[in-house]
Amino acid sequence: MSDRLWDRTRRRVQEEVVDAALALFLEHGFDETTVDQVVAAAGISRRSFFRYFGTKEDIVFGDLAELGPVILEALRERPDDEPIWDALEQAFGVLATQVNPERGAMIGRLVATSPALRAAHLEKHLRWQEVLAPEVERRVSTGDAPRGLVGEAIVATALACLDAASTAWLREGGEGGLDELRRLTRLALAAVRKG
């Protein structure tokens, strides 16, 4: 089997497992659903499951956790003299091209109801922060602050704005899709800038 065919097959199986798992998580709750239930619903073995996913949390966040470098590339494409909050807002906009709105809303609802997923969500944000902070720090004046402090503080704040916008978007039922989520993120970042 060629590498491209293998990759497509692998991706298709992963998608089927994710779809089956998300349906179970929404029906029974993430914490209450077992890997055995997921593999039964997806029609694969436990061994196959662990070839595709390291943990149950990876079903929910697998691709999202890897988007840090995508956001970084979008940030690097922004002009160096652009205000950092504007540059980050635009860079976060790339998420709208990478995330299915319906799946994003499902994941948001699951995160809100599961301590394990909230912890995994925070871990994802820490990985994004590690990737983005050096570029942010390169773009801003840090004065006499210790190396890394300013970049990490700005990225952590921007990610908190993204989370606040996601929470507000979900409260409204995910209406308006990802365009509305971008608008809410823009409002949250503007509030921080004024603050």
C-alpha cells in the first residue's frame, strides 16, 4: 500500500473513531465512557485504538493540540510593526479554517462538563503558549522583564480571551458559527487592550 493511500485510510479510520466516540461522549459523558465502549462502537480492536490514539483525551484534542505551529506560521506572516493584539487576533483566525464548527461546538460542550478534558485543554494551551511566546516576545518591547515573561503573559492572556469567547459562543448555542466566535474573540481581546 502506498504511503498516501495508507495516510488516507488511517485518516478515515481516525475520523470514524472520533465520530463514534463523540456521539458516546455526548450521550453518556466523557468521563463515564470507556475506551472499550468506544472501540465497540467504532468496530475496531483496543490494539488498533491505541495505534491511532495515545489516550481517550486524544480523541477530542488530537488535531487541535497540533495547531500551535499553524497559529505560529500565521503570526509570522503578520507585519512586524502590527500591534501584537491585532497580530494574535489575525493568527487565531487560522483556527476557523482548521476546525469544523459543529465538532468545535461539541468539543466545547464536552470540555465544559469534564474535569479530565479541562485539564487536557489547559495542557493544549500550554503547548500553544510554548510555541507562540518566543515569536510574541520578539515582536514586543520587554523592558527589564526576565526573558520569556512578556511573551508568555501576552499569549496566556490571548488564549484566555479565546476561551472566554468560546464560552460565550457556546452559551448562545454556537450560533453564527466560527465567524461569530471570531467576533467574540475580537471583543475579548479589545476589552483586554482597553483594560
